[in-house]
Amino acid sequence: MVYLITIANPRIAQSFIDYMASRDIHLVMRATREGSGVELWLDDESKQTETQAELDNFMRDPMNKRYLAASWASGETDSPFRYPASYSAKNLITPAGPLTITVTVLCALVYLWMQISGTDAVMDYLAWPDAGQQGELWRWVSPVFLHFSLTHILMNLALWWYLAGQVEKQTGSGRLFVITIVSALFSCWAQSLFSGSSFGGLSGVVFALIAYAWYTGVRNPSAGIYLPGAMMAFSVLWLVIGYFDLFGTMPIANMAHAAGLAIGLLMAVWDNRRPAA
């Protein structure tokens, strides 16, 4: 057997298997040892050249309708491969990179500081800059470290750990740093237009990572970054819920979420304009 490629999203890998089966070429899917994706193997070595050419085309446009049509046409429902749960305990405790850990610790320390000194006292140092404070450059991103309840910080840090850990592991700390700083700046700026300096939280950055991970997983399956489409759909639904105030007086940083989602998607489109074959 001949090894072909490792793909993060097993469902997308299956569409290529189904397509090649329609061309009478049999591929085998195997889970990687790290559990971070699946490997594709070719049964017949004599068909390696043809298969590699088709794989190159597939990696340039994995969502092309011909691959989806092949999956529908195959009618197979008894694949021996069992898809791992995206939010399994193993995934959540996978060691994160230094930036993922640093941001997590900073958020926790700032939250503890707020409990000891009071919210207003901490916001005097870290809130979005008011008039005359624009020269205090840290304020342009420091609101992402402010969280106003235990539920608020736990939800944001759980998603940050899972998403930032993936991005940092596959693309490096430098790329995660750029995504974090850019999305923090734009999401905080957008929210400040509607609420002044009275806001905080990592959710704008989290929404950027949701969009970045989802698009990267779809556009470039071999990148090792993946987010279920349902999670992306839920994020958009959450924006709608917040916009129409369906939870009554519950404070939601709607503009930070929308700006984060938009900037994360734009950065993903840019980074994946030429996906690796």
C-alpha cells in the first residue's frame, strides 16, 4: 500500500475516497496515531500517478460538487472507520502551546484581580481607552482579559483552549499571535462604537478563531485544523439571538462577536488562498 496524505477532517477525506471509488480506485482510511486526523492509503501502486493527480485537484477545491455527488451516489453507510468526537476529553487536554497557555493564565489572573479589587478598579487600568487615554496602547487589546462572571470566563477559556490550541499547534505561536492581536483590536474597536469602554471578554477573539478554524478545515483539510460546521452555524445563530435580544436583558457583546467572526473569516481566506496539495 502507498501512503498519500493526512487530512484533519475525516468526513472530507471520505468524499475523496468515494470519488476515487467511482473511478475504480480503492483507498483506505486510517486514523493517525495522534488522533489528529486520518491517513489515506492507496491499495494499487500501479495507479499512484493517476491518484496523486486527482488528489492535487481535490486539495485545491475539496468542496467541489463532484466530490459531494460521489458520496451521495456511493450509498455506503457501513464504513469501518469511526469518527472521533471533536470535543473528546483527549482533544481538550491535548497540551497547548505557550501563547494559548499564557492568554489562559492572564485571563484567570485578571479575573482573580477583579474579585479582589473590584471590577471598577481593574477597568480603570485595562478598559478600552476613553478620551485622553489613546496613548496607553495596551488598552486597545486589554479588554479581552476582562470577564465579569465565572460563567463568562469559563465559556470563553474553554473555547479558546480548544481552538487556539489547534491553531498554535498547526501554524505556530506567531500566526496565533497575529490572529489574536488583530481580532482583539478590531472586535474591541467595533464594540466600543456601541458601548463606549463598558465591555470586556475574550469572545471577540474566540469568534475569530471559530471562523478561522472552520474555513481552514473546509478549504485546506490537510492543515490539521478543523471545526464542525454545526459549531459555525451555532455561532451565527448566537449572533442573531444577541442582535434581537432574545434573552432579554442579558448583556452580549454583539458587535465584538460580529467583528471577530468577520475578521477571522477574512484572515482564513487570505491564509488559505493557496492551500497545500
